Amino acid sequence: MDHRMDRRTFTQSLSALALASSASLSSSALQVAASVVAPQGSTDDTRAERQTARTTVKTPLRLGLIGAGSRGQELTRSFLRVPGVKVTAAADVYPLRFEQLNKVCGYEVAKHAEYSALLDRNDLDAIVVATPLGLHAEHVLAALKSRRPVYGEKTMAYTIEQARQIVTEVTAGKQIFQVGHQYRYSPWIRAAMARVQAGEIGDVTHVLAYWNRNSSWRRPVPDPSLERLINWRLYHQWSLGLIAELGSHHMDIANWAMGSYPVAAQASGSICCYHDGRETDDNVQVILSYPAGRRMVFTSMTDNAKMGDQLWLYGTKGSLNLTLQDATFFYEPRKVEVDKVVKTGEGHEPAVTSASYNPANEMPYRGPGSPVQVKDGEDPTTAATRAFVHCVRTGDRPIADEHVGLGSALAVVSANEARVTKREVEIAIV
């Protein structure tokens, strides 16, 4: 197979891919075991602590990076904080990226215009994939076939069929694969989720999630010919838009909280603010259904940042607020009981009605809550990359493994299909 990818290939229209993806979305690829309880590595806190623990081990680990753009460079910064790690080679179709990467590393990284050339090297211990979403499956599968451990950015794949192929390949090769859902490694989120799973807020029935910004999401382009290369998130060829790039993180946490994959998705979106030639929506709304009637609602807008990036987990005994920096519990007051009709010897006493609500019972709680205390609130990406290095060196299984990646892909791809087709999409067992 020819794995070459040049700039022309990247910037060409991928109408064939789009058509194939659309077909796969309505095919049996959607019929994944969505209602089966998702693997819960989150319950193994000892394993998580072991993987994310700071280390003085300096055993050399040589990384190959496919995709040296902004996310690839950020991952590089995090990986280089781990003793013994070096980014040895990188592949990208945009030459300027190599100069930027060299500055991040402080040394010259071997460069390749074709990722197949990088995979042909015999001096790499693991591969990191940080390319646009539409290329994830191609690059991850090729890296897995080279029989090396792979760190692949989220969302795991552009279609559910591709995500399932990755799961199959990881299983067949018994390989280490970690998906870039770094919030699985966040100290405060892990601490909070352990308490949720222990029943602190009762049964979680709803998750409401926001990721709002006041920014066009557009990046400056030095040459018009580079528009789709640099602003790939705005075009359907490579991107599933806000649902994937932002919502995938929150949908993964919803899967974690519910202990399940979603069973159905509804979604909407539009371009209401930035009429600049983009194809992906500048606002989206998603509803995911889970077993037992539970729901997750995600919303993202790009013209008002009031709600920022946060999630609310609502349970029968309390609530949990998660942000990029902290976690806070809130607890339900006494449940309002409905008066029972008293039966007498002559029948029922007449029901006494009152006002439909008491304002004091309906006001939002504005108190401080109960913050989650952690010793080290480090950046989740740093913790996730250190965990991957640990797994490569020891053979330990990643917390954010291929099954975690599949669960998020199920949510993202199904929600996107619901947005496009304007109908509810069921995710059933095959």
C-alpha cells in the first residue's frame, strides 16, 4: 500500500471519502455494542496512580511523530518532560512545521514528507499520531501494523467502522494503544469520579456539558493555498467539527459516568455567526441517550464564552461540577415529598391543592460547594503522556485504551450523523 501524502493530496476535495463515510454511518458499522457497559479502567485507581507517577527512570524511548502541527508540538512538550524520551523523527506535509518542532525540542528532528518513510525506520520505539481527524485511522492502523506502541489523538477515527478496525488491530497484535482522552488522567477528575462511582451523588441520571468560546476558531493563513491545510477543523473533509474536536472529551466523561456506551444520539447545529466560507457549524447541540433513560446534553458555541468548558453530573443525591482546573461537589437538600391522600371510613379525604411551586425551593444553589482536594493538579496532557511512556516501558495496559476510544467515537460519529440527517440515530448491538 502506498502511504504517501503530499500537500496536494491533503488539500484536494475528499468527496469520495465523505460519501464513503456517509454510507458507513448508516450501515451496520453503527450497530456496535453500544448498550454494553464500557470497560471501566477508571475504577482501578492504583493502576492510574502507577501510570501517572513521576519517574526518574531514564531508559531511552525514541518517538516518531506523525503530524507536527500545534497539537503534535504540544504533545512533544509533554513527552519531553519524561526522563529518557526523545522525539527522533517526524512526518508532516508542511515544511514549516519541522522548524517549529526543532525549536520545541531544542535539537534537529529527522524529517519526512511521507509518513511511510517514518514507519520504515528501525530506530523508533513508539509512534505518536497527531494529524487531522480524517487521517487518524489511516495513520494509526499503519503505525499499529509496524508493531509499535501507538498514542493516537482523539477522536479515534472519522467513522465507526474505522474505529472498530483499530480495536481489531490492537487486539490482534496485542499492542499498546492509548487514545488522547487526557481527562482520564486528570488528578482532580479521577479523584472526583472515584467518589461518584462510590455513590456520593447517588445514581447519575444526567450530564450537562458545555464548551463555549468567543473566538472564530479560525487560524491565520499565510497563503490562500494553505487554507484547508491550516484550518482543516472548518472543513468536512477532515473534521467532524465542534462535536469531535471539543465534544468528544465530554462525551468520554459521560460514558465514564454512565458506565455505558450511548444507545442513541440527536443533534443540531448551524452557522449563525461566522459566515466566512467554513463548512463545519459554529454552534452545536447534542443529546445522547443511555440505558435506563439517562441523558447527556452537550452544547458548544463560538460567540459567547460565559459557560466556558465545564460539565455537570447530576445524581439523585447531589451534583458534580468538573472544569479544566478543578472539581466541586454539591449536595441535594431534603427531597420535597408530595402529601398523600388520606383514606377514611367514608372514602378519601378531598385533595388540598396549593401553589404549583415555592420560589425558595426553585432557586439555584449559589454556595461554595465542596471542592475536591488533590495534592498535584498537573496538566492532564502531561499526566497522559507520562502514562503512555510508563505503559510502553512496562507493558501495562493504558487507562484510555481502544475501548475508551471506541466509546467516544460511537458518540461523536453518531451525533454527527444525527446532525446531518436531522433525525435520531440509534446505536444498537450487532
